[in-house]
Amino acid sequence: MSFVEVSLELLSGFGITCLLFILTLVLALPLGLLISFCSMSKFKPLKFLTKIIVWVVRGVPLMLQIFIVVYLPRYIFGTNPWFNLNKFFYFNFGIQFGQDGAGMGTFIAVLIAFALNYACYFSEIYRGGIESTSQGQYEAGKVLGMTKSQIFSKVVLLQVIKRIIPPMSNEIITLVKDTALSNVVSIIEIIRAAQMMTDKAIWPLFYSGAFYLIFVGILTLLFGFIEKKLSYFRT
């Protein structure tokens, strides 16, 4: 295979990798904030239930969670809704994301697993950032006549963002590499695309690593820039 042919195949797989990465962030970032609020709730049953869910999700391998989301509905409902979605999107829109019938439905199932998993990790980062804010910040806001929502949005939130950027950047960079796990259910992301060419050559596998290195490098520079922008919070 020529370099151009391999590049086009890998770019196609990398597009799916990027799509899974972006959609996971879009879903997991706000969901993680919601979960963090639930885990800090004064309503003890909600707090306890949330902590149990976070503990289970963080304690079980992401690959197993993908298998559960993809295959469990078949045993609960007697049919596989993801397979039905695959057929619907394929026959109506021609959307096919993988091998063995994997398409939009399977991709949605993988996205749900990724979003829930990373939302639980993000929730702990949010919680740590919020709880590390000194009580004096809240008291100062009350003295100025601010409401609780104003204190959080205008005083606390920006300081929390500053604190959580380093651990959040680590999780987001990990997410880039974790997207490769989607190939266990035949989604053709970049690693699967490279693996499918190994019968002709081994170098596409190494070439696929360059895509990750460049992507992670760009994210590292971006987070470094954000940290510098928020350096005015430094005490």
C-alpha cells in the first residue's frame, strides 16, 4: 500500500476517534458537574447513591463498561436496540462506523459508556476543586450582598477552573488514547484501521501513533496556554 492510501485510511479512522473524543467531552463535562453537585448534596440518600455509582464506574474497567452497554440491553429487552439502530441508519443514511454490522447504534452505545465513565472521573475533580475553595470566599460574597448562585458563578467558579485544569487535562489526554477501546466492538477508529492493514504491512500501526502524538501535543500546548491565562489567580 502506498503512503497516501494508508494516510487516507488512517485519517478516516482518526475522524471517528475525534468524533468520539469531542462528543464524550460535550456530554461528560456538564454531566460530571451535575454528579459532583449530587455527591455534595445535603440530601443523604442522593449523596450516598451518587457515591456508590461513582465508586462502581471508577472501579470497573472501561472496556467492561462498553461491553455491558452494548450487549446488556439484548438480555433485558429481548432485542438489541443498538443493532436495530445500526440497520436504521445504514439503510436510511448509509452510515457505517465499523465491521460486523457496527454502525451509528453501536457508536452511540460506546459514546454512552465513555460519557458516563469520564463524567464520574470529572465529578471527583470538580468536587475536589469546589471543596478546596476556602469558606472565606463565600462569606465575602455574602457580605457584598451576593446570592449563592452569584457567589458560585462569579467568585468560586473561576478559581475552581484554575485548580482543576491540571488534573482535568490529564484525564482529557487519557481520553484521547482510551478511544482506541472502541475497536473491541468493531468500531473502525484509527487503531482498528491500522490493524486491518497489517496483513500487507506493519508500519501503519506505528504511523497511527504519530496521529496520537500530534493530537496530544496540541492539547498539551492548549492546556498550557489556558493555565497561563488563568495565572492571575496565583497567590
